[in-house]
Amino acid sequence: MLMDLAGKWEIWLENAEEKIPEKERPDRKPDGSVRLPGILQAQGYGNPVTVDTPWISGLHDPFWYEREEYSYGQDGGLSIPFLAQPPRHYTGRAWYEREFTVTEDTGDEFCLIIELTRWRSFAWVDKTPRGGDCSLCTAHQISLGKLSKGTHTLTVCIDNRFQYPYRPDGHEVSDALGATWNGMAGEIAVISAGEAQRRLEEKKRYAKEQPRFLEVREGLFYVDGRPEYFRGTHFGGDYPLTGYPETNPDWWEKRMETIKEWGFNFLRCHSYCPPEAAFAAADRAGVYIQAECGMWNVFEEGIPMLSVLKDETRRILSQFGHHPSFVLLSASNEPSGKWYGPLKRWVKETREYDCSLGYEGRRLYTAQSGWFYDTPPEEITGTDYIYFHRSAFGPILGGNIRGFEGWRGKDYRASLKGTRLPVICHEMGQWCSYPDFSVMEKFTGYLKPGNYNVFRESARAHGVLQKCREFAWCSGKNQVLMYKEDMEANFRTPHLYGFEMLDLHDYLGQGTALVGVLDPFWESKGYIKPEEFREFCGETVLLARMPSYVYQTEDQVIIPVEVCHFGKEPIKSCDVKWSIEIEENGLKTVIFKGVWKNCFIPAAKNTQIGEIEPDFAVIKENKKLTLTVEMGKVRNHWDFFVYEKSSDCFDMEKNSEVVYTRDWQEAKRELERGKRVVYSPCLSELDFDCPPLSMRPVFWNSQMGPGWTRSLGLVVQSDHPLFWNFPTEEYGGWQWEEILDQARGFLLDEMPKGLTPIVSVIDDWNRNLPLGLIFEGRVNAGRLLIVPACLEGEFKKRPAAWSLKKALLTYASSELFCPETELKPEWIENHLFPDNRMRLLNASYRAEPEAAVINFTALEDENPDHSVWIEKDNYPISVEISFRERILVSGLIVVPDQKDRMHQGCIKDYVVHVRQGENWEEAARGHFASSFLSQKAWFDKEYDTEAIKFTALSGYAMGERPVWEERSDGWHCIKKQGIPAIQTAGLHIICDKKVKGNDTLFWKQFLKSKTKEIEN
């Protein structure tokens, strides 16, 4: 017998003034009614979202609303910048009540089934307590005892408060993807014991009809006797339209189809276990699933969390263990504490329990997903497979097995030396692209795009919103280049037999991580097609170990070709063809080609096919080339660039028509004379609001892992005459990488709206700085071409940079160099500043004796990613700056810390004094914004002085803040007051003192992240 309870229920919410005992419901009229399956926050209940909403999250700044960058988009209602927000927020008890009818006396025991809820439940029948249940991962089942024929009143209390000390960022509990809902979803029913027994027998029958056997042999995964490679994407349980897990088979069918369409065969559920419908759809589609026990937790010997883990594990295996798609199981994402011992034991006990259910051999178990072990890879035992992103051993920093160290034909084998177990790379990728704000129209359900609204209005305010489609497409094409490198390096690396891409689709929380080639609704963003993606993500991938993507015509190059094949059968005989095409005027011509006949391709990786040795001497001018390798319907291709040195840039610099200079004063003089000027400022001579660039885009997102460098790619006017002899795509390409490593984006905030750079820089969507890499204009009587990059060096060492410099000079000397936009010199001068001046002036710094100081030497360098921390019991907090000689000073620039996502020590009110004889005289007093941008304190006049004293009178984030604190037994939310402190990356005087510029890459020092979860 089954009684479906879907429909209308009365509801009571917990009232702060009421003291309702456990296992009782409020003795008053209901607050209203709801429809179930459903959740109360979607039906008008719960608390409005405010700046004080107690979000279940440890990865955001609770004082975000003080930040300048998140002040945008707040006029029409509160927009939260770090997640897609629910309409209301509620954590507490809620009571649901309705009547149901038992149609006959059967003498059976009955049970309440709630397929999906969180976290603890309790039930009454006719006001008599019947018991409860507690789980995040599986259905709640509450015994109701025997029920007589007739109508009964069922009351259910759902308590979604924290029941155990979980980390607040796990996907079963966190607000990051909307997991704090209160309600009941999926099947809600009262069933008889007979029905329960029938369902159990059905599971056993299904498991028998759908056999599955996994094992590890000789360091490989075998599924049903066949070697397998797990090509996976991440899933954290995000359901933006419903707010609660989807149980509609069609929804899951579409997701599984999408996973396969893009070349994947595996879904890793991060600290999450999906519903029954997911496993059933995966069974039908042939997609593998790694479930996890809802945890991102602390594990130590003897703590209660081990019992919770054991309980959730057994529930997951009992409920879903019959599914053939459920082949992998992990205890936790990125555990902390001394986890290795207890989680190694968990693997053993879990395998034994699975066997007791009759599921022996149906799956493999890993102790955890994420962290390295406290032992070299070859000594790891007690787990069936290894799931991490670094080993902590070997010559590669951190023992990394993802990221740039394995790119360009290399691999990560040194990090996995001696490994005897197969390895799956954890959370590979995480490369961002700029948002296309039209996605906001798709948020038609539960979650609201408040985060996108903040970013969109910031883009509007900074004058880049009209470029968002272009930014999205170009940054997306750049993102794909990164994913191609990551995946091919994985396929090339011995011992690696899988990866989990983070993520195929965009992630809506933890600051908003736009890392997908699909949007949050699993729909294509349009900059790559599935068949293109499958070239480097599929069961068979051809691999060319390209040692570089930039060559000179005299280079002697050997390109080994191999294949990674994990199809159902070996390929017994096939021809592998290759060709190199040259592109000219949009047409491609084959200049080299070859074929390897009758190749045997086993089900394995690192199968060598042959070598390609192209002779680039036949190329007489700079060209883009494409290497294509094909094997039947399988193909892959690589674009690269070959440069030819036909003349010397030094000779062109002597051209009387064009002045190439690194010095602004010289540039200005020549412009006044009506000259054509190419101005390439020294890298130390741009102000702190002109950030350094990188071809590698933001990793995960810059709210969670902020830094000074936040570029996402380029927008290049590729048909501009400047590029007639410097081939480029609209989005750039690998030939720009080395150039960008020695470049900074010029802030165009003061430029006229009509100025369109020849090369624009795409800045992170949180900051949205309008930046240019190459732009032109008329200045006085002259013509100016600006490129804030170091293009110095020999052709042999820097062929792309050398060739770009030559292209700039060629264009500037041509009749086509006729810029129309008028630029005022001061618009450029306002962003020129000698970053290294304080160091060259030998400035010395002194904190107050009673202050606690960390990393005080950060004030002595110019790197904005390197900060000092100065703390006292209370404000004011002062720093004294002294010089060896008297200097005429007109102001002070404070460079805020760039890397602390909590923005602690951010200065609010300040006063500046200058020493005049024996006295300190006040020179400036004011208020700074809470921002990443530099803050200026202009003095009331110029002062001739040998010392300045900067005093912070107050700071931001000084109220009481919720802090999730890790302890030996788990995570606990406590209240802490803000700390009176100064955290700054620099105090720089404004004066006329000249110093020599240089091209030192000062921002590449002190690169360690403050965010361990997303270090790459």
C-alpha cells in the first residue's frame, strides 16, 4: 500500500520568541500553507535577504557590502555578489501537517518516506510521536507503526539547522549552491511494510540484471574486465530553477546526454550524493558516478564525525548501491585533520559493508578527494585509487598534476614517480571566462542572479558593458586553450587515468566561478562546439607533444605523436595521417604531410605513433600554421606560429619618421614637434591601477582568490593593418603569452568614450577595469601609439615580442597610421608613476612599539601582492616613513592589500602628518574607500620634509563577524570582532623626484596564495 502525500500542507515556522520543546509543534494556528514537493523559501516563507543574512559559507567576506566593487546594482533591491541568491533565507525548524487516509486494515507496519529533505526530521501521527531520522544524503524513513483504517493527521518537523560540525562549504549544507532549503521533495509517501519489501526485492533484481565489476590491476582501472579512463566533470548539486534536487528523469537524461556529448563519461559529485533519478539516468546513459558522503570535514581518531560518516556511507550504499553507474565512492572532499588513518580504515570497512549487501566488486573506494597524502605516492596504501591534484613530492612545485607545468608536450610523471595505484586528477581546470549577461534572463525560478546584477552594473559603470558579448567570446576562446592544455597533459601522463574538470558548467557560488564552457543551465556559451571539444576530450585522443607554439624559421623541431585510447576494443589496424597547413588571407594550404600505415592502437595511453620533423626554413614571413593529426573519424589540431627575421628592429628605430621610446618626456617632446611616436613605458613606470597581465586567466574566481593580476584574455582587432605581418586571432593566441608576461594593462578610465584600443584587455568581472594593451591617438601635433609592454630583447630569445615590435614600427611609419581620437597628455600622465621610487630612495619604515607586526619588509618592495600586517588593540595605528634627505612631497598613495578575500585591515579614516623641524604638522585628513584600487591622500600644500607619519584612525570590517572556526572535532560558527589593523601593500609618496625605470617583473615575487583551496 502506498499513500502519496504530494499536495497542500499547513505550515508553522519557528518563532524566535517561542520556546518550543523538541518533539512538539507550535500550539497555534498555522502560518499558512505550502505545496509539497517543494520548499518554504520558494513560497514566501523565511527571512528576507539582508546584509546580515547568516549565510552558511566560510568562503566569503561577511562585510562585502562595505566594498566599493560591490556597491553596484543595489538600487533595485539587495544583490549578493558571491552567490545566486534565494528569494528568502531560513535555517530552523518548520512543521508541516496534512491529513491522509488509510483505505483498509491490513495489519501492516507503515513507514513515512521523504526522498529528499535536510537535515533532521520528526513525525507525529494524530499528535502521537512516531520517531525521526537524520541524513543529508539519502531518503528519510520514519516508522509510523500500525495504522488503522480511516483518516489520520500527519505532522512532520523538518530541522535544517546544523546538526553536526560540518564544514559550511560542503555542498550538502552550504548556501554556495542553495543547499539550505527547508522542505520535502521527490517522493513523499506513507508506504506499507509490504511495499517496502517489494522495493527491496526490486533493487536486488535490478543489481542482478545489471552486473558491474571494478578492479585495479597493474595501476589501471578495469570496468567489467576492460581498461577505463575516467573523464569527468564536477557537480555540486546546483538546481537554480527548483532550489532542491531534481527528480524528473527527463532533467537527468538531458544532463547525462550533455556530459557524453562533450566527451565525458564520469560525474564527480563534490561533497554531495545525487538523488535516485541521477543514478538511474546515468545507468541508461553509460555514465559513471563518484558519490561522496556529503562531507568536506575534519577527521581525527575518536571524533563523533567518524560515526556520522559511517552512517551516511551505509545509507548511501543501501539506497543506491544497486546502480551500475555508481562505481566510485569517496569519503570527503579535501579533509583536514589527521585523516589518513581513520579514512584508510573507512575504505576497508566500507568495502566489507558493501559486500554484506551483496554488492562485492561493484565499486572502488578512495579515502578522500583532493589533498596529498603524508607519504610519497609509491607508499600510499589503504585506498583503491588516488584522487588528488598534487602529490607534494617531485621536482614540480607541490608535486602538481594539473596546470602549466605539464603543458606544451610535457607531463606530470615526476610528481607520481613509483605510483602503484591509478590516479584521478582532482578539480582540474578552473579557468574563467567573462560573463555574457544575457544569461540572467534564464533565472526564471528559485535562485536569483544578484551576483550577475552586481557584475553587470559594475561593467556599466566602468564603460565596458557594451563589450560584454565580445569579452565573453574572446575570453571563452582563451579559456578553451587552457582546457586543451590541461586535458592533453593529463592524457600524456603515466599513472593518470582520469580527471575531474572543474567545471563543464558555470558555478554559481563561492564568489561565482565562471569556469564552464556551458552556462549554469548546462547550455553552450557558443564559443566552442562539442565536436571541437571532443578532439581533446574523448575515449580516443591524438596527442602531439608540441614543445612550443612559437618558433623561428631556423628552429629544428621534433614533434612526437602518440595516442590515448580507451575505447571498448583495441584498434587493430589504422592509418594515422598528419598535415601542417599555412594560413594566408583566410585560406589554408598544406605545406607538409605524412602518414603512418597500419598502426595497432591498444586500449592504453602513451602509445607512440611516430615523429614529425617539419622544416620551417621554407617559410619566408611570419605565419600562423596548424598541425592536424587524424585517425579515421578521430582528429586533433594545434595552432602555432613561425617567425622570420627579415630586418632588424634597431634599424627601424632609427627611422626619422618614427620615434620609439621608453621615456614619456621624450615622447611628449616629439609629439609636440608633430612626430609619430611609439611609446612603450617601462614596466615600473605605470601606476598601481595598471595591473600586470597574463595569458592564463583568473583561476576559480577573484573573490575567493583575489590578486593584482586578473586578466581574462584579449580582444584584438585582428584585421587591423598593425597585424598584417603579426598573425593573430581576435582572442589572441599562444604567441601573445610571452608578451603578456612582460606587460601591464593601461587604465583607460580618463580616455574619451570613442577610443577603441587596437588590443583591449579583458579584466575580471568583479573589477571591470577598462584596460588597453595597444591603443593610438593624436596628441598635440603628433601621432601616438602606446604599448605598455616590454618588447626588448633579441629575436632568438623573444621572436614574438621582437616581431610585434617590428609590426608596431612598420605600422607607425605607414600612411595608415592616422588615429582620429584626440588624447590629452595628462590622461596618460595620470597613470604614470614610478612604482620603485620608495625603494630607490631608501625609505625606511617604523611601526609603533606596541604594535604587532607581520611581514614589515613588504613596505620596502613595490609588489601589491605582498602586504604588511600591523595590529594594535585599538585604532589609531601609525607608520612613520623616513628619508635620507629632504624631499618636496605633495601627497601619499596607499596601495591596498590585493590578496586577502576577507579584506581585513582595510583603512577607512586616516590622517597624515609631515615633520617640520621638531614638530609634526597635519597635511591631510580624509576617508578611503574599501577597494582594491590605490587610494590617494593629497596634501593641503607641498611640504619639504624628511619624514611622514601615516595614521589609520579607523578601519572597515570592524563589527562583529561570524567566523567558521576549524577545531579538532569539526567546524563551529563563532562571533568575532574585527581586528584594529593596517594591511597594506605599499605607502608611496607623491613627489617630483625622478628615478630610473626598469622592466623588472616585481609582481612575480611572493606568489604564494592566501587561499589554499584554490592554489594551482
